[in-house]
Amino acid sequence: MALALWQLQIAQQEERNILKIRRRQLRDASNPFEILESQFLLLYRLSKVATLELCNAIRPYVQEAVRATAITLELKLLATLSLLSSGSYQRRIGQDFLSCMCQASVSKAIHEIVNALNAIMPQWIKFPTQNDDFQVVQQQYLINTNFPGVIGAIDGTHVAIWPPTKNREHLYINRKLYHSLNVMIVSDYYCKILAVVANHGGRTHDARVWSSSRLWRHMFNQYENGRRNVWLLGDSGYPLLPVLMTPKLNQLPGSPSAAYTESHVRARCSVERTIGILKGRWRCLRKERALHYSPEFPALIVNATCALYNIAKQYNVADVEIYLDDEDINEENIGIDNVPQNMRARGHATREAIIERYFT
């Protein structure tokens, strides 16, 4: 029995060695950058030029290959892009004739590339902090929606994940009763992502994600320091604050308040489009393609896809499709403990001042 088992193990090892050699031969014989640009875009969601530039950008953050037979950085990046764009499994990605990698190699490559993309993420996702930056975004909204002072629209979206360990599973069960991350996205009018927060479980309310973010603290500090003419736009699931305007519901048609809300809705649609384009380009973020990792790594994947999304916009890569999840609907507002009470009153006063000055 022991001899038969030993012989079986030897045969299996020889089979793996043969498969490893064949994979290497196929990798050496194929060059994904030689396929048509249209096919490249379909597979990887980035242009060849953008992909090569991205390789150079992340090279300092990826371990340099030593062996001559090692998998190249370009192939690691392409395998990762393929998984993010398709939402497929690692083994399936490795079996693609352009990748030719075993599942373990695909897994290692994905972790390396996602971590590298998170390292360069601040270069690609920047919230406006200077007057000139504010004015650019404000002009976008004012010209297209007639809503003044807007420096971004905010919304939450759920990204499905594999059920985590039992002791924290309840933190990730959302109101639709599946496991997810609740991701906060801020965008400008032309759907560029300005901020992302992806480290909260699906149980966390949109308003709670906002109130615990560094962006909220930054805008609160700016407000306290005298900057009173800028705000985000959020739906009724967010609290009304002087730095965050929400719609004024159930108003008489034709009234100034109704005009304010109509303009608010037109302006805030930009972030809904952004989320739709993001999930259209990177299918791994869709509900039916749940990320099969512990929650910390899916958060890094979300960050990486948001950076890749802005890279695609920078290189004028055409949007693939707009995908809207049915669970991305408004949540009811809740009280937020760490928001100063006087900020709520100031929020009401700010909204009334906007209505009186711009919509009367």
C-alpha cells in the first residue's frame, strides 16, 4: 500500500512538472500586447498604452523577478485586470491561453498587484483641497445643473463578499441579507472618483460610513476654519449638514424648494452614474460575483478598481456599460452620535439660504 501511494505521488509530481513546463512554453510563445486593441480592451478594460504606463508606475511596489523563468510584471498585471474585469475565478483566469498560470501563481500575482495599486492610489484619487480645485468642480455642477457650491456627490454601494468568520459575520450582512462591504464613493459631475471608503461592513449605514470617514472630519474642520461656501450632495440617507446638502422632499410643484430638489437630484445623479460605470467596467464588484476573500482584501480590491477607473478616464478609455445593482437604493436617515447637534441646525440654515438665493 505504501509503495503504491509513493508511486502515485511520484506520478502526480511528474504530471505537475510537465504542466508547469507547458504553461511556461505557452507564456513564452504568447504576447497579449500583440492582439487587436479592441480585443485587449474587452479582456483587460484598459488600453495597451495605459497598461504599459501602469506597469512602470507599480514596478517599484512589486518584487522584482530574479529567475529567468519567473512570471513577468506585465503578465501579473494582465492576469489581475482579467480577473477584476470578468469577476471570474483564479483557476479560470490561469487557464486562459494568454495567461497560462497555475491557480497559486494567479493568487500571488493578484495580491501583489492589488497591493501595488493601493500604494499608488493617492496619485489617482484626490479630493479637491485648494481653491482652484474647488472652483473647477463647482463650475461643473453650476453649468450643468444650476446648483452652486458643489464639490462632489456622495453615495454608498454594496460589494458582495464571501461570508467571513462566524465571530464577525453579522457585521457584513446588509439589509438585503447577503454579505457585503458598504462602500462610500464621492465623484465630480463628470464621474471622476474623488474619494472612496471601503472598509465598512454591509451592516453599516451610509450615514455612519460618512460620519466615521476622514473626509467628514476634513470638511468639518474646513467649515470651522471659515470655509462656508462648499458642500457635497447626498440623498436622504445622509444627515443634512452645512457641508452636506440633502433633498427637501414632498414640496409643492413649482415652489423654490421643489426647484432646489430638482436641481439637487440632477446634480447627485453623477455619483450614481459613476458607481454604474465602475461596476460596468470591473464586474468583480457586482452582487453575483462575490469576492471570495476575507473582508480586508476585498476592501483593497475596491480601492484598486477605483484607481483603475480613474486611470481609464485619464486615458480616455470608453465606458463599457452602466450596471446598477437593485440594492443600491436610498436608506432611511438615522441619528449620528458623533455629529455635533449645532451642525444640524446650521445645515438647515444653509439649505434655506441656498433656496432663497438661487431658487427663489
